[in-house]
Amino acid sequence: MELDEVKQAWQTLGRQLERQEAVGLALLRDRKLDRARGNLRPLFWGQITQMLFGVVVILLGVACWTQHGEVPHLLLVGIVLHVYGVVTVAMAGGTLGLIGRIDYSAPVVAIQKRLTALRRFYLINGMTVGLPWWLLYVPVAMALAALGGKDVYAGSTSWVWICLAVGVAGLLGTWIFHRWSRSPARAALGRRLDDGAAGGSIRRLQATLDEIARFERD
């Protein structure tokens, strides 16, 4: 066999190996991305649950302000719950929209950008929906009692104001801790808190995408 023929044979073999490697990488990527789709399923159903919860809060608020609109503080309670319920539904809908916009056939970098946007919005979602409960349990209790024919504020005004004061203190303490944990000197703590707040679904998907990206680089 002449030297040119040997070179041509090696080149052909090299191209075949490259094609096999590319096919193997594509199969690995598809298999891992199929698994990655399932990673966000708990988050999806969690947002469905949040949406249903928001609807329940809306119904409670509407029932309160329509049945007791002549009582100023109960009217206010009903409006507050109504608005909170709408925001809860809207934030869940926004999160579901971002989940639906992830195109798993796109390059990994593009998927990672979508996931970063989802993570950021989900953190805002959690704060928007979760933090008000430092105070919101008071109007919920007042609304439920009002539907049963009892005016909590008229009967226990001091209890309402004490609970609201404790809630304000809790919000202030949460804000102070948030600022403290985000100090550059405690960057590792801040990242751990953000990872915890982001939820296991997003963390697992991020880990899968990072693994795929490493395979593609290597």
C-alpha cells in the first residue's frame, strides 16, 4: 500500500471516528435533556398549586368585601386579599410562562440563559408571595371570622395591632438579614441562600446543563 493510500485511509478513519463521537455526544445530550425536562415537573405543579391557592384567596377577599362592604376595615381586608390573590396568580402564571419558553432543542448556552431568567423570576415570585405572610395571616383570620359573622377587629383590636406590629418587625428583620447575608464578606452564604430559595427543580436542571456543557467542551 502506498503512502498516499495510507494517509487517505487514516483520514477516512478519523472522519468516521469524529462522526461516531458526534453521534454519541448528540445521543448523550438528548438523553440528558429528556431527563432535564422532568426536573422542572415539580416546579410546574408547584406553580399550578400556587395559582389555585391564589384563586382561593381571591374568592375569600371578594366574599369579604362584597358581604361586609359597609364596614371600612373589613372592606379594606377584602380588597387586600383580592389584590394579593391576583398577584399570586399572576406570579405563578409568569413562572409557568418562563418554564414553557425553555426550548430543549436549542444550544445549551441558550437553555442556560432561559433557566437564569426563570431562576431570577422564581426568586422574585417567592419573595412577592411569601414575605407578605408576615402580615397577611391577620386579614385572612379577619376575613374568615367575618364570613362566620364575627368581627375580630371590633372584639380584639389590640390583638390585631399587636400581630401587625410583630409582622412589621419580622419583615424588617428579614430585610436586615437579607442585606447582611449579601455582604461581599459573606458571598458564599448569599449563594447558598439563593440556591436554597431557587428550589431543587431549578438546581437539578442547572446541574444537568452544566454536565452537558462540560461534555461538549471536552
